[in-house]
Amino acid sequence: MRRFLLALTVLLAGCDLYFTDGDDECKAYPATDLEGDIAPNLLRNPDNGECEGYGGGQCDDRCGPCPVADQAVRDWGSCYSECDGKAANDCMAAPGCFAAYTEWPSQDRQGEFRGCWQTAPSGPTGGSCAGLDAQSCSRHDNCTAHYTDEDTKVRTSPRQPTTFLYCVDEVASPSCASTTCQTGSHCEEQCYPCDGQDGPCDPICQPMCVPDTNACEAIDCGAGWACTEVCSGGACGAQCVPSGTCEAITTEPACKTRPDCTTVYNGEDCTCYPDHCECNVLTYERCETK
């Protein structure tokens, strides 16, 4: 009777208890059958960037010591860490984290930030990123890992797995978060929309220091000239320009009608990546000559 009660107790704990030659054996359930509190550890496979269960599903140690093979820990970063949810630039600045990107080599499509991942336990380390394989790249928090994804925007089912493509030194996109302006001016993310001729694309943004007040209020340029905001070298200021130039145009519709002009927008709530920025709000700022 006591042995029967013991077997029932272990079954409730998530194991099957067997009796062979007087010895008790514990048989673990597959990882998909385990309760949440004994689910396998989720580690990031650097070869494809996917989270894989490892450890918990091999053996439930509440039944007794697990075999050494099941206790082994791969040199992969955890899928749940302090790196989760960080934007690209914040990820690059955080120790023990590296940014991952998805690329579409066979499609006319820009790479996209995939996520911020924890470095492998044997890292973080420094040094050049060029030519590193997936595992070596995952040990560096000064590298970005890039993966191929040949699925279209409308995902196929089942989804095709991604594969490691290359590893390069991280290059943070300049943004207002890393820009200091002189007194009397503030930083704005100013964005140049793409023309869309080569397919979908994101606006290219750059930080600009602009005056806190309208610098043209005290300037009289005279007949045939207009005072406007002109930007170059990371800063904007008042300047007199001929009335017929793009810079003299004050409205977005008028700017768009001129093929030699381009509209410039002030971006708000932006997330910047090494090659582009994504802004939730774009407000017309000025008109520029192409």
C-alpha cells in the first residue's frame, strides 16, 4: 500500500514511476506534455535565431537526479533576458546584448531589425566581427547578426526557417538621443521620404539642430527674396533665398508639385536602425532642392 501511494504522488508531480527489479525508475514526459513550471529552458540557436527548448524537456529532476547529458547547457543566450524589447540603438549600447537583423537577398527590400538578443554565456567578447560564424558572432556584443528570410511579406505556412547570413561590426544610426545641440536650439529627427520607385522603403532620417524660435522673424530679405530655414552639417538656420527656389516654398502641396523639389518632414516617435528610421508621426517641415 505504501508503494502504491508513493507511485500516485510521483505521478502528480509530472512523472511516471516504474518498478524494475525492485528499483524505481522515473520516465519524463516529452517537453510538449510538461506543465509550465517544468518547461524546458528556451535558448537562442545562433544558426537560425530561433528559440529552442533545451534541458527541461529531457528530464524532470523532481523524479531524481537527471543524467549528465540532460544537464549540459549549450553556449546559447537565453530567449528571456534584460535585452528583450530594446530598440536597435539601445541594444547596441547595452553590454551583453547584440542586435539581429533580417535580410531578403533575393527581394528588393531593406533589411529589418529583428530583435535584441543576449550574448552567449561564454561572452561578451570584443574584437572584429568580420567573417565570424553564427556561434562566434553570438559571443560578441559589438556585432550585429544578419539572417536570411526568403518568405514573402505574406508568410507562408509552414513558415520557412531563417538561416545565418553574416556578422558585421555594429554601427548605430545617428539620432537625437545621441545629439547635443547648442543653447537656443533643439534636436529634431528630419526625414526624407523615398520616392517608392524601387519598391517599398522607409524614410531616411537624420538629427538636426534647429532654432527654438523662428529665426526669420527679424530678417528682411528684400524684394525677390525669401527668408527660410536652411539645414546643412547637422544644423539649421535662417537664410535668404531667391523667391523661385524650392527653399522659398512654404507649403507641402506646392513643394510636391515641383519635380526639382523634395519635401522634408519632422519625425516624431522614431526608432532608428543603422540604415533607416521608422517614425509614427511625420509633419511637414520644409521644402528643399533635390
